[in-house]
Amino acid sequence: MRILLVEDDAPLAAEIAHALRAENCAVDIASNGEDGAHLGDTELYDAAILDLGLPRQDGVSVLQGWRAAGRTLPVLILTARDEWSQKVAGFKAGADDYLTKPFRIEEVLMRLRALVRRSAGHAASRILCGRLSFDAQTGQFELDGLPLRLTAFEWRVLSALMLRKEAVVSRTELFERVYEYDAEGDSNSLEVIVGRLRRKIGAEMIETVRGHGYRLTAAGAS
């Protein structure tokens, strides 16, 4: 998963980003509403965590702008504003979930995973594709019932393919879901990651669709 975190409290943002990266997520941080709005408009994210009390542009305005522009990324509002009217304003602006401070990092992760899973069209937390299973709530992959060991980059690519199993995912989309905004990477590095995944789960499970991208498929898996 690639997450946009829009939070002006630098220590809190660092704490949340550290926890997300420890769970294999890519995280981009914006410390004000204008930068957050720009990233949400121009980059591809699985979900956003959005504070309301932001400098330069408040969170509700940021969210309204995204929704007016047709941005459908799931948004979790994370704020110290716990008044009912603030929650109503957040949901009316297009929020998918709302969590007030103080909070537990574990709950942020749980809610984010649920938002991403549902936005990809999966009602159940366990997703199956042939010999491969993915618990979208814990982030754990299993192959033939045994835990699958993956690097952070491998996990990001495989989870993106698993959430869209049997559908073609473009190289551009995969690339954008793997690397953070200021990270260096190229198409060759993506090919290397896909090659490693094929060795781990079986080459037949990741199909190359020439000129388009990759598809995770159970067809031919034994």
C-alpha cells in the first residue's frame, strides 16, 4: 500500500509513518493542506490519512477538492476535533472513516487496511488466488497454507496484484504503488521484484500482458 499522510504535527507524522513503513507501506508526508491537496491530485495512493486542522488549507477543504475532482481514494480523517458537528462536516465532505486523537497506531492500521480492502471490492478480509492467500486485515500472505516471507517491495507489488487478482495492473500503477514520492526507482527495478515473486509463488501465477502490465491469476496454478 502507498499512503498519503497529511499531518502538520511533525512528531506525530513521523510516528505514524514509521509504523506504516514497518508494515511494508510506502508513505508520503505533507505538512500542510496545500501540499497534501497537490499530492492527492497528482499521485496514486491506496488511501489517505487527513488531519482537519492544517495550515494553509484546512482538511475539509482539501477533501472537498479531491471529491469535486473525482478523486476516489479512501480517506481516514485523523483529528483532535471530536465534536459531532466536525464529524458530520468530515463525512459530508467525503470522508470514509473518522478517528479522533489520542488513538492507537494499531487501530489506524486496522482501519486503513479495511478501507483499502473494501475500496478494491473485497468484503471478506481473506482473499484467495489459487495456492496463494492474503489476509488483508493482518497483511499476511500464505502459500499452500504456509507463511510467505517477502521484502517490503515484494509485499507492495504482490498486495497490489492480489487486491486486483485476475485483472491487468499496469506497470505504471504498480510502480506508483511501490515507491514513495522522492524515492529513486525505474521499470527495471519493478521487473526484478516481479521476477523474485515468480520464484517464490510460481512463475505461472504472474502473467505478463505485453504492452499493458501484469496479472495475478490462479489459471494454471497447481
